[in-house]
Amino acid sequence: MKRFLGRMIGFTIGAPAGPVGAVFGFLAGWLVDQFRHTVGPWWRLERFLSEPQRERRWELVENWGTAAILINVLRADGPPRVVQVEQALREPWPRSSRSRRTRGGFSRRSVIDLCLREHPRINRSAIVETLQQWDDERKSQLLYLMVTVACADSEGMSSAELEVIRTVAHEFSVPLPPWQGLDRHACTILGVAADADEISVRRAFRSLAAELHPDTGGDLEPEQRRTMADAFVRIRNAHDRLLSQIRERR
């Protein structure tokens, strides 16, 4: 019924003026309805990104706020990766008991797409302040969602993504959620598990370095020595990245 409200009101106002007035009122109402259901929602969302406290519908505040904060992870270290966006759409989003089902064309994908496009205008600190009404459980759910999105791609969580999550955890005054899984590519290079500790990483590196260090290939052809040197650089970079991630998690 609300979708046709403008047309109904326009027709009612124009009817006393005769058929022409009724048609004119109906068309005017149709234009109002089109604005309300196309331009209006996006204008409202854009306003929310800069001034979230002006939005009064709590179910929209939660969905839009969650999307806007996730954008900080997706954009932390460059253009968002497709796998991370897809992960953000698959995972359940935190919702309080105050929320009802959101209606009116505000799908998660459309909200994330607009937030990505309008990223420079997102007032994250104001959005976090607005979501302070959540209890600690909902805040922790959002942080866990951020961690899941950050770890979704093959590179694992970057230092920039971790810094964003730590900042939001501090602003929410809740502990940083634990997460499993180091950089999967680096783990594969060293042959260690995704939950390896520092000792395991160092042990694996020393074992491979003893075999692949360029100084051990004195009798090899130049091309073979270059291949060995490239392999050593890869295992050294993997070692450094994993140790960095392990220390950041402490």
C-alpha cells in the first residue's frame, strides 16, 4: 500500500477538479512514488554514511552501519578483493532484538556497493558511536565478521586490516576476537599448518634454508643457481610474513 501512497493521494486531491485534475494528480503522485522508491533510498543512505545519528529506523542503522564498518576492512590495503566481498555477503550479520526485517530494496550487496563507491564520505567513528547501543555480544559478532572477511583471501589478514579491526575493538571497548589461520600461501611454501607457532615456522625455515641457500649450490649451473636463489627468497619472505602475523596476534 505504501508503494502507491503518492498516487492515491495525488488522485484524491486532483479528483475534485474533474478527470483532468485526477489524471494530473495521479501522475504527480507517481513521480513522488518513484522518487521515494528509487532516488530517495540512496539519498537517505548517503546521508547516513556521513551523519548516522539522523537515521531513526534501527534495523537500517544496524545493516548500514555493519556494511560501512566492513568497508574499512575491504579498503584497508587497497581495492577490495572479490573473495572478501563475497565472504561479507555470506556471513550472518549481527542484529539486535529491536530489529525487524529490512524492506525496500536495501539488499546487503547494494548497500556494500554504495558504501564502496561513497567510501571517502563514511564517518566511521560516528557510526561506531551510533552502534554503541549494541550489547557486547553484538559488538563481538561484528568484530568476528570483520576478522572473517579479512582472512577470506589467500593472503590472509594484512597488517592494515588488523589495525582497522583493533581500532574498532578499542572504540567498542571489547576484546579483539581470536582467529585461526595464517597466510595460507606462506604456510604452503614453508610446509607448516595454518595454526603454526613461531617455533614451528623457524624450524621449517631453517630446514628449507639448509637445502636452498645459494651458497650450497656451488656445483650447479648458473640457471639452476638462479632458480635456487629465487626459491630461497620465497621461503625467506614466507618466514618473515608468518612471524609478523604471529607477533601481531599476541
